Amino acid sequence: METTATPQAQAVAPTRRGDEVELSVVMPCLNEADTLEACIRKAQDAIREHAISAEIIVADNGSTDGSIEIAERLGARVVAVAERGYGSALMGGIAAARGRFILMGDADNSYDFGELPKFLTSLRAGHDLVQGCRLPSGGGTISDGAMPLSHRWLGNPLFTQMVRTMFGAPIHDVYCGMRAFTKAHYERLDPRCTGMEFATEMVIRSAMLKSRIAEIPITLHRDGRKSHAPHLRTFRDGWRTLRFLLLYSPRWLFFTPGLLLMLLGAIGYALALPGVRIGHANLDAHTLLVSTLAILLGYQGVIFSVSTKVFGTRAGLLPDDPRMNRWFEFFTLERGIAAGAAMSALGLGLLGCAVWRWWSLDFGNLDYAKTMRWVIPGTLLTALGAQTVFSSFFISILGMKRKN
């Protein structure tokens, strides 16, 4: 649902060149009567001063404190968004935007909408996403009391570094809520998150698509709300961000830990099979068992990584990966079955040797130090072979092309 401004309000609304709107300023709103008017007026002043063809949209998420009336009185376009959530509000506002460029910013007066011309200049220069930066590491400024110390020195830098490392995003402030982007780029991103992860998802997907990303230093001011506390919840939203980062990166969630476990298991086998002694420690069958566990868990992690990558690519959550395509040109279902069958056959052969040894002793007591060196590797290879066969079928099912 959308409400339009009264004739008096439209008289102070931003001017437009014909029917074309270059910039849409979108402000998510949930009971922001304390600060909404200041935000709208700052945006309007910047728009008039720089003669920008623009509109201001207040994406209202169910306000009951008069925020809607304030927005209408000032000539902003109010878009009612029924589904609760920061991301939902922004999605609703952006969907209704008429501008070729979009600038989003919170309506709590912590961001100065007078800085919007800097974002527009960068968009006009050809960037897809222009990210604001409040942290000094990216040239930004934080006013006294504007950001909790835990956010400034721990949470934000930590998650920003994770995004830089895991996804290669060239930014220094992943949480900054003031940013601008082209409408076409937003549609390519096809964001899915309806909560606070919306902003993080935008940066990650932009980095994955190798988009043109710029960063603009801005100033974060103290939150101007008086009637209620900020909507952000430190630990809840921090966990949701961490969860989202891991879910979007099968390599860091599954593949890297899996490969590390397999490497540790292989080292354990290399030491325990010949019975290497390190100091007073004699590495024997128990070491083989623990190493087997590490290899099995690691191998499962690698399988999860490949499965998640295939599903994410097919579902449009992850971009197409040429390396994955080349891998599947070689590793077909038939080759996977053959490799798995070969491993299982070798494993069963080792187990058969152990049974033969037991039979030769008339099924009496075995020398466990020797026979376990056949049984444990045999069990491992048999299990890995079965996993390879089953996962080859499963991944092939995930990778099946669907008709549009």
C-alpha cells in the first residue's frame, strides 16, 4: 500500500525533470517520530541545493507514533510494508522506487543525508554499489557516543575483516546502513534476507559478482531517538551475521575445516602405521582410530562443501564458478562410482586379509597390534568408498538442470 502527499506537501517535494527520477532516497521506518523529520529535511535540502531529480520514500514497517503523518506532511512518499524486518522494509521501499539510483539510510538521524551528493557522484561515475564507511580505518568519523565500544572495536571490525577475507569485498565497514546503488544492480543481486543481514548480504553478493564497489567516508552521529531504544540487538544480530557469513561460504564452513581434518588424519596414519615413537609416546592402534575419525569427518565436510556449492549455484544463491564447472567436466557420476567402488574393494581386501589371518589361527586370539593395522585402514577405505558412491549420486541429483 502506498500513500501520496497532500497538495501542500507536494509543493515542498523535490523537483523532477519531467517524469524521470534519478535518485530515490529510501528510509526504513518503525516508530521514528523523534528523528524522521530531521532526516527528511536534510535529504530535501541536499536535493534542492544540488538540483537533483529525486524522490524520498519512507518504507514504513507498521509505525504507530505519527511517523507516517510526519512523512506525508513533508512530501515524502510513504510505502507501507506489512512484513516486519529491516530487510523487508527496505525491499518494499526499493521495489516502489522510481529512481535509477537508490540511496538507503536509517531514519534515526545517525546518518547525515546532506552527504548524499557524494554517493550520487560515485554512482554517476559508474559504480554499482557505493558503501558508506563510518570507521576511521576507512576514513570515516564516529561522533562521541554514536557507536558502542564493543561494536566499534570488536564486532564491526571482526565481521568486516571476515567479509574481506572470505569474499574479497573492498570495504572497511560492512555494517554501515548508509549506502547507494543502481536499481539494476539491486535487481541482479536478488537479495533474500528480510532482517538485519540484508545490508551484509548486499555487500557479499556484490563482491561475489565482481561488481564495481566504492567506499565513501561519512560521519556517524549519535542516535537521535528519545522514545525508544535502538532496534539493533548486539548478540542476536551478531550471531545472525556470523551464521549468514558461514552459510554463504561453503569453502570456509565445510571445505577448509574438512581439508584440515583430513590432513591431520593423514599425518596420524603416516606416524601410526609404522608405529613411530615420539618421546615416551608410542603411536599405535588408538592413534589410527582417532586419525580415522578425523579423515571421515573431514571427508564428510568436503562432500558437504561441494553439495552446498552445487545447490547454491543452481538455486541462484551463489554465482557460477568456472572452477567447479571444470571439475565436473572431469568428475562425472560414473567416475565417482568407479573411484568409490575401487576404494571399497581395497578396503574389503584389507578386511579380508584380517579375516584370513584370524582363520589361520583357527579363530583364536589375534595380535591386535598387527591385525588392527589391517582392520582400521580397511574399515576407513570401505566407508570412504561408500560415501563417494552415495555422494556422487546425491551431487548429480543436485546438479540436474531444471527447465525454466
